[in-house]
Amino acid sequence: DAGITQSPRHKVTETGTPVTLRCHQTENHRYMYWYRQDPGHGLRLIHYSYGVKDTDKGEVSDGYSVSRSKTEDFLLTLESATSSQTSVYFCAIRAGTAKETQYFGPGTRLLVL
Amino acid sequence: QQQVKQSPQSLIVQKGGISIINCAYENTAFDYFPWYQQFPGKGPALLIAIRPDVSEKKEGRFTISFNKSAKQFSLHIMDSQPGDSATYFCAASGIQGAQKLVFGQGTRLTINP
């Protein structure tokens, strides 16, 4: 998993509660990404970061916020979870010889009841 | 204009046969086309990728064919094996800047022994 860890790996929460997912990398990569995976939609980009405190929106950013206060950690927050945010969330980093490959973490399975 | 359309949704192939998965894109600014392989409970892993300056790229039993004028690309798996049974995703992005990958919907491939 290219030195990427995600926590928690599984979470069940209730509608309206805040949830924070953590992505941690050990190799000082500049770019980090959050995607969600849903049946029939593939993976869709939520937010990404290109450095400490530098973040931007992706395709499906509504209802999500992110923070990156350290190079190694990229946090995804659902301010008030909804059932439509039940999904599998993947973090990715960009690495490789030409810095063109995204490597994905093991994922976090989130169920919002 | 950001969509990547992938077909078929599911595919069953006999061991030793050729598996073919197709993708079409709309955004002519895309210049990086990776394929990812995902096993149940795991994150997607890069299988092979192509840039538009070549029409074909082969790595072992896996080949990407790329048709720039038709805005289509495909994955061919030769001599398909039961261990190839997985979900495959095509994706596309610009390679400069943020590299915001746009994924196809995925193809669930089953190789029958």
C-alpha cells in the first residue's frame, strides 16, 4: 500500500454526527487525495492536497472538508454525516519515478445509519 | 465532458481466453490513461498506464490499446487466469498539475477455470 495507512478501517455512525477519517503516509509525498467508491460510480475525487495547508475541491466535495497540517497526514471530515455518505473511502498519494502514479491506501468502510 | 465510460459492467471469460475491457473519454485535455485492478477488500492497484503519444503498450499479459482520434482505449488480458478475477477500472486525467483522475464505472471480471 505504498506506505499509506487509513484509520479507522471500519466505522458505523449515526446521521448528523461528525466523522473524521485519517490518511497517513510515511514517505513525504506532496500530493494526497481522497476518493469515495460506490457501486456503479467507480471512484470519485472528493478533495486533494498539494502541500501543507494547500487543498482544493474535487468532483464530489459537498458535505466534506479536509485539512493537512502536516505533510504526512490528510484528514477528511464529514461535518454532519448523512446516509448518502455511506461509502468506501480511499486515500491516495502520488509517487513513482515520474510522479505520475497514484497509489491507494486500504480504504475505510463507513456506514451512516 | 469529464466522464469516462467503461464497458462491460461484468465479464466472464474462460481460463486461457482473452479478456477485453473498453473505455471512452470526452475531454481532449486528458493525456494520462491508467488501468487499476482491485481485489475485494483492497485498494485499487495500478496495473498499466499509457500516454497518448503511443497507440499500444504491453506489459506481460496486459496490453493497452489507445485510439486518440476515437477517444477510446482498451485493456486486453491475454491467457486470462483465475487469479485475474477482480474489478478493473480505467481512468483518465491530465498529467500536469493536480492529476485529478476521472474513473470509469468498473468491470467485474470472472475467469472460469
